[in-house]
Amino acid sequence: MASEPDLYELLGVPRSADAAAIKAAYRKMAMQYHPDRNPGNPEAEARFKAVGAAYEVLKDPQKRAAYDQYGHAAFQQGGGGGGGHQADFGDIGDIFETIFGSAFGGMRQGARRGADLRYDLEITLEEAFHGKSTEIEIEVSQQCDVCSGSGAEPGTGTRTCNMCAGYGKVRAQQGLFVVERPCPNCHGRGEVIESPCRNCRGDGRVDAPQSLSVDIPPGVDTGTRIRLSGKGEAGPRGAPSGDLYIFIHIRQHSVFQREGSNLIARVPISFTTAALGGQVDIPDLDGSSNRIDIPAGIQSGKQLRRRGAGMPVLQGRGRGDLVAEITVETPTKLSKRQREILEEFRDTETGEECPESRGFFDRIKDAFGA
């Protein structure tokens, strides 16, 4: 039998904690595992319910005293020892079994939803720009076609478990306490299959490849999650299927880097274009071209922005911006004539052409008295 969860450990408080400490711990954990903060996460939802159940016991002095004395047996039918005390708390096992399994009487497996699945899909930046429909193939547990998910051979069915009379649990006396455990005959289902399906061996599910169509909207980014409801793992014995989550990954682009809905292009220009000004053409992901005007005297690191030429806004309107980040490239190969021209230019320099450089060296003179 699995060990029963300690209610104080669930809330992360010592047994000596006062009511205020227990309340503060509950609020912190309830906020952490709240379904609104963990959409589509059944484990977080189960944790949320479990800490709520623990708090319901520990915030009540009488229930807490009973738990401190008898443990979980205080909340079982007939529990609480010779005094006959029984806390009015409902079936605490139904809440905890979601997380801790058989320790509280077995999962009702016939109604348990199938597991959620994850699929990682890599696409290009162009595909993220335009959106696309694509086919994926996954190996997934699906409902058995032979028995329609029942787990029973066609023409046969199930019968009530003789050991637990359909309850799914059996009780055993342990001293003063009555402890419930999952029925070992039906494994907590309350019923048994007379003739298991030969195709799925009674599970109601078989693993098989499945082709699915995925619609990718324009503007998706790495980390975008697309949910395909009911396309996850089939539940056992005809229970509902889980969901399939498609996680998008954008392949690195040779020209653009992405920051949200903006596209960043690092554009090298010649030092003559930087000095005299000019224009550069940057292709758009929609097939057109964006002409960027370079002002005379531009410096490396300067960003020039073209509004509305970036990525589409996911599930919104409009587009982000195209940002050209300028890098001034110094020539490394000069002809003889080019060198002569530059030397002539250097001979005419007064220092006013590059005020930042002149200012830097003036500060050196002031600082060091050079």
C-alpha cells in the first residue's frame, strides 16, 4: 500500500504551525496551483484540490485534533477510535487519489481521462509570417475499433465485481480502524470483464499511427502552443481522450532576427554611404521590398525603423516593425587611387568632421594634461 500523504507536508508547514501560518501557506499554494494560472494542467488542478482538502482539515480545530490523533483513519467510515468521533469532511480519498494513486482507495479508471500529449513542430519564419496548414503523424493510443473501447470481446460485457460488490474498494479492520483499499480483483473499477478483447487485451486502447491536420495562424512564435482537443491519448475503457498540444519552434533565419512582432535586420553599409547618405533595399517576407533611406553621417548601431513591415500580430491586427540596425564597414582592400583619395581627404581634415572623436581626445588632454 502506498504511503498516505501527510496534510502538514502538503501545505509545507510543521505540525506545530499555528492557524495563521497554516492559512498563509494554503493561500500561497492555492495561488501557485490555481487552474487559472495552470490552464490545461490536470496535475496542477489536482494539487489545487489536494491543498484545499488539507486546509479544510487543518483549519478546523476539531478535525485537526482528530487527524493529529488518528491520521487519515479519522475520516474513514467507522474511524476515529472508541470515541466514535468522525469529521464531516466527505471522501478525502477522492481528492488525494488523483495525485497519490491507490493510497486512498484506487483510481476510478473507467472514468479517467486520457493523458495529454506534446508534439514539437519546427517551421520557417516565412511559414510563421503567412501561416499554414500542415499534416503531422504521431503514434498515439487510440480507441480499439474491435471492442469500441469497452475492453470486452464483441458480444460479451462486464459484470459487477463479486469481491467489492461494485464499490471498487474493500475494507479491512486494523485494530480500532477500518481502512479502505482498492479492490485487488477489479483494480478499483467496480466491474470485471468476462472475456477481454483479444485485440487490445482488455484495455480498450491500441497504439497506432494517426495523421492530423494542424492549422498554424500567421504571427506564431517559438513557444506558441496550439491545442487539438481530444487528439491526445485515448482514455481507458471508453473514457474521454486527452488533448494534443503542438509547440511551435521557429527555425533560424539567414537575414532576420525576431523580437516579438518586430523583425531586426543587421545592415552593413560602406563608410562612404554612411558619410554621404544613400538607400538600401531590404526584402519583405510578403515578397515586396522595403526601401530604407540612410541619412548622411549615420553611425554604427543606429536603428532605422519601417513601421508596419514586421511580423503579423498573432490573433490581432496589423504588423510589427522592420528595424534596420546599421553597421558601418571599414574597407579592407583599397586600390592605389582610392588610397590616394583618402590620403588627400585626411590632409584636409580639421577635426570638425568627426566631433565625437575630437571630443574624446580633448577629454584625454583635460584628464591627463597631455
